[in-house]
Amino acid sequence: MRFGHVNLVARNWELLADFYCTHLGCTRLEPARDLQGPLVDAGVGVTNARIRGVHVRLPGYGDNGPTLEIYRYDPLIAVAANVRRSGFGHLAFQVDDIEATRQALVDGGGTCIGDIVTTSAGDRRVSWCYVADPEGNAIELQRWLVD
């Protein structure tokens, strides 16, 4: 068994794919998907379902690494994202410069959630913060510190 992908449901899948590729080092994998019909309806359990979107390769793992699947599902059910809700809370990216990456995400349409903090994790320290992407999905930026 091996990990495959994480799915991010988007209101605007093209905007989010561009955001993750431009600001977080992901690579878009073609072709984009546009799926509908009886098999899609059966798979998602909804009549007249449609799925549109694309996979983006996550950075740091090469050509066979895991992907983030950014899809628009129709009909869409909108729910506000929050790092404290039950279920999946956020995606985490390890970065060299939290301040610069955070600012680039904000400049690209994201928003800050809280402050940059440094905490202990066993015998190591980590600086981290949360940022929301343009649709409000939480992203953790982290930098592990060497003493």
C-alpha cells in the first residue's frame, strides 16, 4: 500500500490550481478532468453529478510523488473551512522562509490565520503559521529549526 492523493474541493478549481503551482511549488499534471454521466453519478451518489479539475504534484518528492487533486464537484455544497473543525484541517508545507512564503501567499490572494510562532516538538523546535488559500482552505507553513 502507498499513499496516492488528497482531494481539495474547490469553487474555482483553475484559480486554486494556479495558486498552489505559483506560490507553493506544485506542478500541474495534465490532462484536466471533466467527468459526468452514469458512472460518475454512481460513484458520488448524486444524480447529474459533474467533476472538473486537475491533479497537481506536491513539491519535494519527484515525478512519482503524491498529488493534490483539486476538483470542482457539481452540485457543490459550500462549507466554511476552519482549522479547528473535525475532519481534515489543513495541508502543511515545509518552507525555508516562512515570512516570505506567507507574504507571497497573501499577495497571491490568500489570508493570514494567526501569527508565526515557534514551539518545541520533542528535542526539536519548529516555527509555523497558518494561511488560508483564496477559497479559505487552511495551509500550514512550517520550518524546522536546528540548534
